[in-house]
Amino acid sequence: MNQFTTLTSRVIVLPTNDIDTDQIIPARFLKTTDKVGLGANLFADWRYREDGSPVPEFILNLPESQGAQVLLTGHNFGCGSSREHAPWALSGWGFRAVISTTFADIFRNNALKNGLLPVIVDAKTHQGMIDLFTELPRAELTIDLAAQELCLPNGLVVSFPIDPFSKTCLLQGTDELGYILGMSEKIAEYERTAVGDQPHAARSQE
């Protein structure tokens, strides 16, 4: 998993509410278990016409959107089915973070496990950011994960929540299994100590 510490990026504004996982990555693209190539199909039903040609006015197809790594979207992002392909597709396109007022719980957990940072802000801040980055599409924000802060181009600094374990994994660039394996020496020491403290352990060795 890619490490996440700080990120400075332009922002893509897609303020639609209740974007579900089938809109993020349509079901016809779920046959693969490989992450490679899913970014090309992100928001496929909005990005492409029936003949496969791009929809010029869709936000991801605009020249100024290329290279942006932060998606600012509407309320209740990632609702619907639990498909892990949704954060895969977002990461595959190049997004490192998604900002909303609320996320579906399963999507949020899948995102965190795949190195995609879901950032929750309050409704007033959210609307202010939509207005700001719509007016200034080339403006950048900075996400500081260690401080749990968004630094906006107008000077505003906004705090955001994240659970300590997910934060640690993102800062270290490791998933749950990698975190456990990284503690293998401490686990082994605990097991040696725990076994040694058991009365039956001494008897069994006599």
C-alpha cells in the first residue's frame, strides 16, 4: 500500500450527492480481480458515450483535471454495494483522497485498506470548498495526515477525523497484515513471556 503523509494537489469538484459504487465503477467491469486498468473505467457511464468516445464536458475529461489527486464530492459518497473495486478504480485514476461530509461505512473501510484517504468535513466547510475550487479550479490544497488537517488556498485550516489504527497504517504505507507482521518480534516475545508465566508450562517441562 502506498504511504500517505502529506499531499498537495489540485481538486476535482464532483458535487453530486449519493454517488453509489455502481456509478463509481459499473458492475460490468467487476469480472476482474486485478486492480490494473480499473482507473480507465472510473465513472464510465458518465465519462463515455455509448460509442465509447469521451464526454467532453465531464469533469474527469477536462484538461485542467488531469493530474489532480483529490476528489471533492457530494454527501453520502460510496453508498450501495460493498465492491472493493470502487476504491481500486479511484486510486487507479490517480486519486489519493476523497472529501465529503459522509461516506458509506463499507466504502470508507475499503478505501482505508487500499491507501485511499476518505476525508470528512462539516457541511459548511464542504460548501465553502465546493465554491472555492469551482471558482479556482487550478488552486491547490494540502492534506497533512499526521496533523489531520486540510490547508486550503484561502488560508483556512480544517481538521478532520480518522481512527488511530488506519492513520498509522497509512502513514507507514502498510495494510493490516503488514502491520501485524511488523510486530512479529513483539508478538513472539509476548508469547514467550505469557507461556512462561503459566503454572502448567513449568510442570509440562519437568
